Amino acid sequence: MTHKDAILNAAGTNTRLAHLGNDPASYHGFVNPPIARGSTVLFPDARTLVAEDQAYTYGTHGTPTTDALCDMVNSLEGSAGTILLPSGLAAVTVPFLAYLSAGDHALIVDSVYFPTRRFCNTMLKRLGVEVEYYDPAIGADIETLIRPNTRLIHLEAPGSNTFEMQDVSLMTSIAHAHDCVVTMDNTWATPLYFKPLDHGVDVSIHAATKYPAGHSDVLMGFVSSNEKHWQKLHDANRDLGLCVTSDDAYQVLRGMRTMGVRLEHHRKSALDIAQWLEGRDDVAQVLHPALESFASHDLWKRDFKGSSGVFSFVLKAPEGRFREKSYAFLDALSIFGLGFSWGGYESLAVPVSLRDRTVAKGPTDGPLIRLQIGLEDVADIKRDLEAGFAAAALA
Ligand SMILES: Cc1ncc(COP(=O)(O)O)c(C=O)c1O
């Protein structure tokens, strides 16, 4: 370990984000790594080629740019290795393919990101894997669902759209007693607010499209694993032939330099707006893990260092008028864009459907709307939401 590495290991988050993955001395002093585009890598002689005895061998196996990003992610996650994938969804499906085989049983949290569920219900089932969904509040009772052939337990905390927290350490200790690999989609918190591997998770998953990229212009996924599960993940990724371009890796590395300051801004604004919504007569409920009123707030408080910018609320609406009221609210917004994803600099809103849920049904007392609070000024965001409430009142 170099002197600088030792200093960075003990440094604060923003210092680490500013310096991790950088090695200017290797690039003639330039602060950032080069964008190394390439498929073919040349070898100096036949022996070296046959033995593949050099740092870089072929474009799909990594470049100096993708390595710079992986180094940073490994340092933040405390992981033995990280693979980069072309989307956050691929960052969930590739580890499932790596660790599951025909005849296995997998336990997936019911508040999971919907496309993860679609992959489980289609491709995993076709490949002979049995999938069962569990309540995010299950806690120790997860043990009752574990069968002799259960090989993988997937966590997502907070859950998509309804934000239920999970007792991660409890779940991982039970899973490991039955020799199951534990994967966790940690996109909401990023390793800045929660480090899954420190809580016993084996494989930490991120849609880097969100906060790491941060500008709604790049799609990417990270999968970071502990030592025990690294080789299988690495080999599955190699066998599938998946990789990202150096151009995209560069953009995500660039985004991560400011991820700490961006997240802090998202955190503050989102919490301010969530509290403001909670006090309104036209809001039935706010689903944000950092609010004391939230059912699993204690787990968030125990384990997480912060909260990010995405949460949901239930708009008050009479039975039978949910759709009209929520569409009127959404259509009156100007600063909020109506669109999928989150983690970028701009505010977004989407109507949420929980029709896919089998156990964790979520609130049913009104239409659910998910907000991603961007980096705009809070007063402007509130004014925009007020226009939405005014339109919903008239609908
Ligand atoms: C929790 C979660 N995981 C994974 C993804 C997938 O990321 P991507 O859009 O990069 O495929 C998303 C996207 O919204 C998400 O919300």
C-alpha cells in the first residue's frame, strides 16, 4: 500500500471520491485517466500472447479506464472485485445467472424493482429456478421459507416505490447458516449511506445510472462481491461477454467525483419536502424511511448514514377517482418531468402501480406518486408541487 493509499483509507468520503481511482503518475501527470477505447490489445511476442501474460488482453476484459472506476467502487464497497455492466437491470440479472442453477430455489423480496421480478418470473423460471417472494418485514421468519435447495436470497432496501427497510444483518446471518448467497440492490443508498458488505451481504448491486452517473445521460450497473463469491461472478460475466465502454466508464467516474455533494443536496431537499408534504391536508401518507412516522424507520436509523432523494406519497382522493386525481396532479407539474429513473440532477415524478405485489401490497388509501427530488431550489420545487395539488383538487 502506498503512502497516499493509507491516507485515503482513513480520509472522509468527499476526499476519497476526489482521489480514488486516480493515478496521474501513470498518465504523464494528467489528473484523470485516459479514455482507452479498444477491442484489440497487442502483445510484444507469441509467448506473451499465448500466456495472456500482461495487464490488458482484450477490450471485453477491462481497460485502464474501466479499472480506474472498478478500483474506486471496490474501495467504497470494501469488495474483492467489481464488474461493470451496461445497465442497472443487468447488474441484478448477471449475479442471479452466476449463482443459480436449474433445480435451485431463490427468495426475492416482494418490494423488488419490477424488472427484477419480470426476469425472475420469465427467464429464471424457464431455466428451472423456482422463485418465491417474501415480505420485506419478514425478519427472522425468513428461515421458515428456506428449503434445502434455497441458494440465493435477494434484498432490496429500501424497497422500490414503497421504501420498506429490511433487517439486513439478521437476514444475512440466517441466510449464511443455510449456505445461501445474499445479494442486495443498494441503489437508493449508494455505498456512501450504506455498505452492504459490512452488514454480511455477499454481493452488492447498484444501478450506477442513478447517483453515480448523476446526470441522466449514462446507463450502467456495478456488481461488487466479497472474496468468497468473486470468482463465480467474474467467470459468469466473462462467459456472458458483457462489458461497458471506456467512454461510459469515464462519464460515471466523472459523476462520482461529485456524488457526495450531490447526494447531500438531494438528501436535504427531499427530507424537507417529505416533511412539508406530511403536514398537508391533501396528502394521506408519505413513504420516506428517514421520517419518524415511517413503519420501518428504526431500521433505517440503526443502519444507514443518510437518505437519498427518492420517496413516495399517497395523494388523498375519493375511492374510484384515484387515476383522475393523480393524472391531474402530474399533468400540472412543470419543473418535475414525468419520466422513469432517478438520481439525476432534475426532479421527476411517476404514478406508481403496485399490481405486481404478492405479499407487500402497499398503501391502498389513495394513488401513490413517486418523486425524485433533484438539485433545483426547494422553494421552486414546492411551488411546482402546489400547482399539482391545486389541479388535483379541481379534478
Ligand atoms: C432499485 C433499482 N434497481 C435497478 C434499476 C435498474 O437500473 P437501470 O435503469 O440502469 O437498468 C433501477 C432503475 O430504476 C432501480 O430503481
